[in-house]
Amino acid sequence: NNKEDSNTLSHNDVRALHIDKDGLLWIGTRYSLSTFNRKTGEFTTMENLFSTEKYKDHMITDIVEDNEGNIWFACGLDNGVFRFNKKTGEFKNYINIQEDSTSLSFSSARTIAIDNEGEVWIGTQYGLNKFNKKDETFTRYTEKEGLANNFIYGILVDENNNLWISTNNGLSKFD
């Protein structure tokens, strides 16, 4: 990050990286989201994601691309997850709504994984969430369903489509 150079990373505290299907490098930092075009060498800061008072959380903790070409961003403080449609430029935000058991289980998201069938899984500070594409709701899984702990750090998908989930109290295998 060089304040005198406009073609630079917006912040040095990098938290997440992802190269999308088009070769664009997405960079999530503690305070912003940027892209880097590896062919032209140009950085772009995605100001519009956090341009309103509503979206104050700038800490991007994970970035993944789903099978439809949407880019998903996990926000580590209070903004849940965002889905960015690269074709239309539309951002959609998903957060916890206390009265809605089909909303994201917690608005602090840590990790996102896409399984072998294209399903989107989100790990939060309070459980695992499966995104239901048809109605854009979530199915929640917590310690009640057998997780070692509700605070999730990472999700890996193995060749048999099992989810391996790291938590504050060990490792869980979700099948």
C-alpha cells in the first residue's frame, strides 16, 4: 500500500485471496475489498460494497466462487455474507435476522466452501449454514446436530463430499 501510488492495494492487512474463473485476483483485507488484474497489473478497490452506513464491516475473511460464477464474501464482523453476481454487478447481503430461523445463523462469517455438488456452505461464529438456492434461505447446523463447537474457522470438502470443519473444540466431519 503506497499512498502516493493510485494503482496499489487499498490496505496491507490481507485476510483472503481468490483467483476467479476469469483469472481476476480478489483481495479481501481488514478494511476493504480489491481486485488485481494480473494481465494489466491494475488494482481496483470495490468501494460500492461498503458505500453506505448500513455496511460498516470491511473485514473480508473468505472469498469463493460458486458454480454459477457468483463471488461470495464472508465478513468477519457483522455483515454476514455477500454474493456478487459478476454478470449483473449486483451485490446481495445475507445476515442473521433474530426472528427468522431460515436466515444466516450469525452475522459474523468466517469461511465459505462449495461442495462437489455446487452447494454453498458458510461457517459462522454460531454454526454451519447451507444456502438453499431455490428460496435463498439457510439451513442451520450447530452443536445440537453434532458439531464439536459452534465457532467455525474453516471448512474443507473431501473427494467423498464430506465437510471437514475446524472449530474451537476440535474437528467435525459432516456427511
